[in-house]
Amino acid sequence: MHQPQTVQEEKEVQSSAPAARLGRAIVLTSGKGGVGKTTTTANLGTALANRGARVVLVDADVGLRNLDIVLGLESRVKHHLLDVLEERVSLDEALVPGKHSESLFLLAAAQSREKDDVETAKMKALISSLRERFDYVLIDCPAGIELGFRNAVAGADEAIVICTPEVAAVRDVDRVVGLLGNRFRPQLVINRLRPNLVKKGKMLSVEDVNAILRLPLLGVIADEPEIIVTTNRGEPLALRKDTPTGAAYHAIAARVAGEDVPAPMPAPAKVTILERVGSLFGGKRA
Amino acid sequence: MIEFLKKLFGQSGSSATAKERLRLVLMTDHLELAPELIEAMKRDLVDVISRHVEVDRDKIEVNFERQDSALAMLANIPILSVNRPNPSLTLVPVPEPVASVQPPVAANGAPPNAAPPRVRKRRKRTSKKAAGTNAAPASATPASAAAN
């Protein structure tokens, strides 16, 4: 071990020690609304917490609070982001513990306030203090590129962009990545891919999307009915590692954590002739 | 026949349409968001053309036009004067201080005798065919000039 030789050096070692333990603040953004930012935040957070990391999810979508619903925590939210920013309550009072994990917490957005009510500097300071307490601070960014976006991004040092294989979504992600610049080292999650449609040439493929965006790919999530079902119940699919989509979220979490696992890639479902005939008679797919 | 087979097997290929639309819309977006790029291009264009003729730098217009499946750059560069005939140049001189310069790309039959007071250059055609080659090289070699 290296022994500090001077008082000055000792001081430096001491002051740099907590900095080394700072967590990562990652903003999940997309520009366009409805591509799955909140669902991805909830699932990635759940998967990271499941790996043993201390995770806090910050809902930065002030005025349109949703992350609590996806996590099934809506009845437990007593205080919100602006209560903390405006120092009405302490951080500990506002953090809502997750239902299924002891290391997952939620900081809900204010529902009755507006995005412009958030002070960028205060938001930045809050994210900094969260980084001291958690391994991961995942910030669920609102749609758009206005002040709400800028506030959500302010305290982050990394970005995950969510894109669906649609012209409008890719265009908006392209714009957001341009706004983010290099500082956030944006990585890509492609959401709602329908492999069967891609196979038929009816949907942009992962390659098509990333030929344009040219971002490091974290993973691809298929458009599965079970995501809707689990969202209905407020139980993120990442809780069920045995499902393909749950496993995909876990693979993304592993990649975020720096593990060298392959990016999850949904394969087209093999439809048997029997199922095809069945679907002709109003098949029972959810 | 291939089209028919594609239709038969449900490969309508709307993803190809999406890809094409996306490519075009992003080109336009990126140009819109980078006015300095257009300024730099204008400067370079004028520098090249100025080697051969004197142009009115203040009145240059550069526009981009969406055509069916291509984006075209239209530059309107007023010419002030043309140098005395110089046999070492490929440019065929004209008596008036006006020249019509056409790049090789748009050699599809613009009237050779009409000598408008402005040069209309069309470049950076990126049609489906030219998609691989990207923009045309920025050579401003005058191909033809008005002959009396």
C-alpha cells in the first residue's frame, strides 16, 4: 500500500476517497414521448437493484408523475422531488422504498407543479447528494427538449437514450443526442422491437436504426404483451428473470454495470402452422 | 416478378420507405441545425469559382431543396466579371460579363445558349442511386459556357 508522505498528500487522499465511491447518475431520455422511458427506468432500476446495487430512481417528469405507477408505489408516495428541492422535507422523508427490493428507492415527481418550477442548480445539487448515497441514480427524463429535459440532464453524467424503431422516434433521438453532446457518452436501448415485423421488412431493424444513430447498443427489448400486463400490475417485468424480456433487462443492467455480456436481441417467434390456423379463428394471444 | 413475389410473401417493405424518409429528414435536420456548415460550404464554393470568374460574394444564395428521393443544394452565385480569355483554361470565354456554368451532374439538357446573369449550380445530389457515393465531389470545373 502506498503511504502518504506529506500532510498535504494525506489530505488529498482523504478527500478523494469519498469521491471514488460516488455513484453514477444516468439520465434516460428520448426526446419523443411514449417510447418507454419510464418503463425502461423502472425495469433497469429493478434489475440493477436485483444485482445488489443501491439504486434510486428519480422521476424528473414534473407534472406528469408516472414512475410510481409503473413500480406499483403510487399509494406510498407522500412527498416529492419539489418538496425536497424546496426544502420542505428531508431527502429521507421523500425517498420511497421499493416493494420488491431493499436497495431500490423512488423519488417521485410533483404532480401538481410544473417543470419550470424546478431550479436547475438545485436539481444538480440534489443529484450530487444522491450520488453520494447510491450506486446508481437513474433519472427518468420528461419528453421534449425544453427546461424539463435540461433539468433532468443537469445532474447526470451519463445518458441512456431510448428509441423505438420508428421514423419519428429515431429523428427525435438524433436531435437529443446532438443536444447531449459527447459529455454524456449516450448509449442506446431500442425498445418495442417486433422481430417478426422486421423479418417481413415492415419495421426498421436494429441495424437500420443504429446505422443512423451510431451509438453503443446496450440492448433491444421486444414489444411484448407481458410488459403491458406487468405495468398494469405495477410489477416491473425485470422481477421475472425467467421471462425473455425480464432476462433482457437483466442483461442490459449487467452491461450498464460494465459486464461483458452480449446485448440482448429478441429473435422472431417461431409460429407453428397450428398456431397460425388458430390465430385465424381469433387466437388467444393477449 | 420480384415485386409480385414480394407482395405474395407479404414483404411490402414499408421499412425501406421508413429508412428512406428517415435518411432524408435527418439530412435536412442536420443542415438546419448547422448554419456554420452552410457558411463554410458557401465560402469554399466561392473560393473555387473565384479562381475562374469574379463573383459577387454578398449576393450568394444557397438553398436546399427536397425532391422526391433526393436532397439538392442550389447555389445562386452572381458573376461580376469574367477574365480575359486565357487559352490555358478550359473555360470558354464569353464576351459579356456573364457565364452559365453547369456541373457535370446536371448535364441533362439545360439550354446551352441561354446565358442567365446568374450561375445556377446543382450539386450534392444524393438520390437512391448515388446514396453510396454521397455528395458529388466539390469540383467546380465549368463544363460549358454560352457560345454565340
